[in-house]
Amino acid sequence: MRFGIGGVAVGVGAMLIARVLAGPALGAQPAGGGRIGARPNEVRGDEITPEQHAAVEAGLRYLAQKQMRNGAFGSNYGSVSGHAGITALGGLAFMSAGNLPGRGKYGENVQKCLDFVKASCQESGLISSDNMHGAMYGHGFATLFLAEIYGMSGDEEIKEKLQKAVRLIEKTQNREGGWRYTPAPLDADISVTICQVMALRAARDAGIKVEKEVIDMAVQYVRRCQNPDGGFSYMAGQGSGSGFARTGAGCATLYYAGVFEGNDLKRGLDYLKSWGVAAVGRPGGFDGMEGMFFYGHYYASQAMFLAGGEYWAGYYPKIRDLLIQRQNKSTGSWTGEAGDDYATAMALIVLQMPNRYLPVFHGKGTEGRIK
């Protein structure tokens, strides 16, 4: 894949989580603990450790210090003025700690992220701060960020920009049901497709209309990417091998499209589970990630969280401790495939998933399919 473009709930965070649990967009969770996704939000009590808390605090400080005057992140990847997609991820990292625009310890930082992303919204609906290859990656992340902000604020200006961004995603879906690097309905791959489906999920939950046919076609495309071993290939119908990163993306796509049960989902989750258990410490394995460590775990962590039960229990402590180990202790940052700003934001989102603050990370259950 090519890129083109604290631990305790208090204050703003407590208000945010209350909004999540009370919001009408959340569907009921399916009953019974034996099914996949039955209890995705179950608090285990052993997720957040002193080491995790310290790593998160250091990472958030790093991001706050690295944020540009115009609010952007990602100046070392793409445009010197910043990258809309990486800026959105930075904003989501701050929000994962319970901050909102102008509210919370890093509320000013979230507001600055929002200002930059809004300024990157084009009349066509595309959210991009540059003309680099792969604009749909950044567009997906930026649309997700706007959807999360709009769902909590109801701001009409954000709503208008979000609606345009959603319409662009719908218009650029190709005949197979997926998306690719450019905002045009040409070819498709699973890594860009998950970015768009997750953005659509968040927008729908915030009250924006999303066409059911678009989601149905995306599900069909992703299912065509699955291999006999349960893993997912990069593109449908090309016989490419399975991989951890793209399997995380495939499982997450199914979840965000409202598919919470089924053999295809279970086989994908089992592929992730077995890969992670067997490959820790092995080159190219759980901590090598085919060169896509942070992207892979960003989606694998969501899939495992939504699966809950033994999937989450077996996965999160492992990735938590590995991220803490890989953190640059002198700066609080992480280094990854698209620069330190990107890697740090991704790591913080994964580490803070137990906070359960961002609405999009909450399972919708079997009643949550887009209709």
C-alpha cells in the first residue's frame, strides 16, 4: 500500500462518553456472550496500566509540540504546509483522550486540527491539502474526523462540508464496490476501501444520509478479497496473498458496514489472532507488518475491539506493550511508514481505544447495518 497524500475518564471525556452511550445512532448490542461482537465494549479492568498512561501522556505532549501554527501535522510527508489526512488522525488522537474543540487539556489543539481540515475542504467535496498521489486515503481520514466532530457538536458549517465529502465518496465508488487512490470510479483496493467505509459509518452515525447500495457494494467487494486461509488480499480477483494489515482492514470494513456475524468475519479474525500470536518478534511478523505496522494495527485493533471476548483480550495487551517498547522515550514519539506525526497519532489511537471515547469505535450490533 502507498500513502498518497490518559487513562482516566474525567471532565470533557466523561461528557463525551455519556453522549456516546445515550446517542440514538447507537444500535442495541446483540445478546449473549458466545457470538462474535456480542460484547465489544466490555471493560476488562486490566487494559490501562501505568506504563500505558505514561506513554500516552508523552505521545500527546509530542503531538501538541509538533503541531504547526496553521494547525497541521504531516509536514514531513507531502506538502510542507501539512497533510489533511494526518492532521485528522492527530485530531482523533487528541479526541481519544477526551478532548473536544476548545474543551479539555488539548482542546485548542483539536480546534486547530479542525480549522486546518476545514480549510482543506474543496468545492468538489474532496478534503485534501495537496495534489499528491493517493488523495482518497487522506480524504477518508479527514471525513471520519469531521463526522466525529459533527456528531458531538451539530455544527452546521461542518455538516455542509461533511455532506459534500460523503457525496464525493459515494460518487467515486467503482463498479466492483471499492475505492482507490484518486477520487474517480476506476479501480479499487481494500486499504483505500476501508478508509471510505469507516468514514461513511461515522457520518451515518452522526445523522448524515448514506446510500445503502454503496455499503452493500462495498461489502461484496471486500468479501471477494478474502482468501481460503481467512486472510484478505490487497485487491479482489487477483490471487494475491493474505496479509495482516489488509486482513485487519477487511474485518474492520465488515464491522463498519454492519456485518457482525458470519463465517467470513470469524475466519478473518482467526487469521489475525493466529498471525499475531505466532509472529511476535519475527521479522515481517506481528511487529514487522509488511512495512505497514501502524496502518495494520490501526485497523486490527478496531476489529479485535469490536469482536471483543478472547480476540480483544489476547490482542490488546500484546500491542499495548509492543507500542510502549517501540516509543522513542526521549521525545514521546513513534516512527513509522508515513513519518513521526502519522505514526504517533496512529499509536495513540490504538493505545487509547480502551478509553471508549470515540463513537465510531463503539459496536452497533446486528441492528447497526446501514439502511
